[in-house]
Amino acid sequence: MMGSPRRSGNTAALVGEFADECARMGVEVQVISLYDRAVNPCLGCKACQDCFDGPGCVQDDDFEEIFSAMARSDGIVLATPIYAWYCTAPMKALLDRTIYAGMKRYGRERGPALLAGRRVASLVTCGYPAEKGADLWEEGLKRMCRHCGMEYMGMFCRRDRGGDEPFWDEEKARAVRDFAQALRLAIQVDGL
């Protein structure tokens, strides 16, 4: 999931290099740009809780299609720039609805965790060092994964200092390729 509004921005550069490396390793990747999709904020109506075999959301937007892609995948990579110490608004809307539509524990009956077992990783850009700029985002992802029965695989974060210093360089390209390889290796070690 690509949560950046800029198609040629820093986060997009990480996603492109990551996806290219996955393709070189024979891993199928689908990049979904959230700014090209309509994902409304959660209404908190809990209608999704009565549908145990899918998201069951009452809203007519692109959420169900995106959720289905997440449910079919072995791994989910959430890519976002950090704005105000957390993800962008479309990514937040997706995650809010994913938690409720994917966890059937808030209705009259307890139901399944539809994304249980999925692996989740993150590609992040921010204006501060990762430990001060992306730490809240990473903690939120870890908690979401624990809550939903998903496995948190890690975060790749690079800082953009802005100004005259260019963001993209060979170190970032190599490092994001290494991150893709490490994720693939971790999945292979687990027997998938």
C-alpha cells in the first residue's frame, strides 16, 4: 500500500526500488496507491461485525477491493511518508477500517481475524531521524499486528533532510534492496 500523495516523491522511490528487487527475486508485488483510490474514514457503525466471511463494510468505496488484495497476500508492505509523527490520512483511513473489518470481535458474536497470519512491513520517509520521526508509527503498527494476529516484520526508514541535499542516492537504493532480500529470507526460513 502506497500512502504518499507524490507519485515521484521520496516514498515512491523506496517503493519502486523495493518492488523491483522483489521482482528480481521472483516475488509478485501489487502496488496500490491510496491517493488514487477512495477509502473513506471509518463510520464506527460496527455493521462490519456481522459479516464473518469478508469485510462487510456499508460504505461504497474502494476499501473492499483493497482489503481483498490484503487478504489474498502473504505479506503487506505499508509505505508512507510521516506527517505529524504518523502516516498520511488515506493510510490511516485504510488501517482504521482494516482493524474493524478484519477483526470480528466487536459485535454480538466473536468472529474470525480475517488477516491473521499475514506479515506486515513498512517503508517510511520522514524529516527526522527514525527514532524521533517514525517511532510512533512503528509502535502503532506493532500494536495493530499483535491485535490482528499478524506478524510484524520490520520497518525501513530513511530521513529526508530537505533543502539542497538530494534524498535519493545509491546508499538508499542498496539498503532498500537489502531490506527486501531480508524479508524474503525471513519468509523462506519460516518455510513459505
